[in-house]
Amino acid sequence: MKKYDIITFNDHVYCINSEDLCSIYVIIGTNKAMVIDTGMPSNDKIMPLIRKLTDKELIVCLTHGHYDHIGHLNEFDKVYMGMEDLPNFNNPKNKQYVNKLISLHDEMIFDLGNLKIKAIKTPGHTPGSYTFIDYDDKYLFTGDEFGSGCGVWMQVFDALPLSKYIESIDNFINYLKSNYDIDINDWTYLGGHYGQEKTSRFGYNPLNAEMVLNLKELSRLLLLDKVELIPSDAMKFNNEQSYYVSYKNAEMVIRKSNIK
């Protein structure tokens, strides 16, 4: 049986974290609750854990369509996702869930009663990646777009080229600055694998705005061929070697064909 921990951030925001650090976030409003991502596939049901936290109607959203974020879809009737990630459901194990998917749109707002959560498109790690903004709590649920303090995977099949990733980071930062009265350094970033900030090569390395900006600079330096590529044993895609790269507190795994 897989072990899960329930992490409490405040009296209405929780993380259900599996032993392999795949995170499911639960935000509880006065009328409804939101579930962000549904974890790694396993035979252990997560609904009983969610129901320990809330009995309210659930709105389920995915930060992106990778397998370690779309487990347990059999436990939900409908799920919101960026449809650019639909190719991940071509897998025979996932095709059965396609009819549950509802398209996420940029700046879609989910009303939980006393809380409103906004989804904004943040492509990069995948073309359909989204970040969920909880303005009242100053929380940003970023999935794997910037990693979780232990490096973003940009060697995966569907990761965008680094030039597009840079554009996405610029759009993300500019959106926060233009639409909210919160300094970009005052948001709390909650990635898709809470706890990985403790496994960085740099030691404890929490995800924050500084790291996001350094990921942009790391990407820029990679395009200029000014970063050492260190062969990595991280998962390979397209039969290409994976490489570890870093700049200040930003870490990334990349393949050469995505450095463009």
C-alpha cells in the first residue's frame, strides 16, 4: 500500500503527498473545493483521503497531462485540463478517460464561494501546462513548469524549445506584475512534487520567483552555448542523452534538440 502524508498549509489548503513526492492539492472554499492534480497511478484510492478533508463538491483540475499527475482519474467524473496535452491520453491505459476531460482556458476562474482560483496558461514543460492562482492566500500552484525546487525536466517528449520557454516565463512574470498588487517575491510557489526542494544538488532549494527568473537566464545562456552540459542519468526521451545544467539556484534537465 502506498503511503500518503497530508500536509496542512492553512485551515483550507492541503497537500496529499505520496511517498514518491507526487502532490495532490486540495483548496476548500465555503461552497466547493478544488483538487489540483490527481497524483501517480496506483491501486490505492485517494478519494477517502480527500473526503477526510472536505465533503464539498469537487472541481478537479490538472496542471498538465503527464502520467504522474493524472492517476486516479477513475475516481472523478470530470477533470479540467489544457487540451494541448491531450496526446498524453493516446496511451491505451488513458484513452478511457478522454471523455472526462473538459478544456481549460487561459484566465478561467473557478468560484469556490469565498475563494476564486484563476487558471493561467504557462506552457513550457508541456504545451498545455497551467498555473493556478490563489490570490487570497498568495499561492501559485505551478505543477512541473518550474520544477519543484529540484530542477525542471525539459528533456521530456512534449517540452517546448527553450526559446518558447523563455517567452512563457516572461508572460507569466508580466501577468503577475500587471494583474496583482503582490510583489512577485511574496507569492508562495507550490510545485507538483512538494518535498523535492530538499533533494536539490544545492541542498534545500525552495521554489520561488528568484528561481523562475534564473531558469529564464539559464535558458538564455544555454541558447548562447555558455552552460556546461553534464551527462545525467535522468530518464531519456527520443533516445537522446539527458543533461543536467544549472545557473545559481536554477536547475534543469535538457536534451540537445530542445536547445533552440
